[in-house]
Amino acid sequence: MANMGKPLPLPSHIHYELLLQLLEQQTMAVAYQNPHLRLQVQELIITLRKALSQQRQIEQSCNQSNIDLEYQWSTNQVTDRVVPEDAAL
């Protein structure tokens, strides 16, 4: 597969890590006494770990296919957007 031209935007790994830390350290500590809530939080943690694993698989596929990646820190990141000159006024 050839390069797509533009890099493939993906979330930065830190987003997953921050969410996992919050859920494992803070959310779980509060939810621990409620078995139903604890189970839901555990399922959410598992889902996030799977999402990170799937993203790493995508990254590996892109590397094998010579597709560039671009890690995004927010959805407001300016990449190829052109801002009209009078917009700054």
C-alpha cells in the first residue's frame, strides 16, 4: 500500500494513559464499595486498554505500509487549515 499523502491523525498515547490513571486511581477508589459500579468501571478500563492496543496495531500496519502518522493532542489542532487574513481582526 502506498503513502496516503497526508499523515494519518491518531490520538496521542498520553490521552489513554491519563484516562486510565484517573479511572484506576481515583474513580475505582470511590466506586470500589459498590459492586455494580466497580464492575462498570473495570469494564471501561478494559475497553480503553483494548482501544490503545488496537491503535498500536493500526500504527504497526501504517509503519509496514509506509503511511505517516500524526499524533493529535486535541481536535482543535491547526494542521492544513487556512485562516482568512481578516479573521484575526
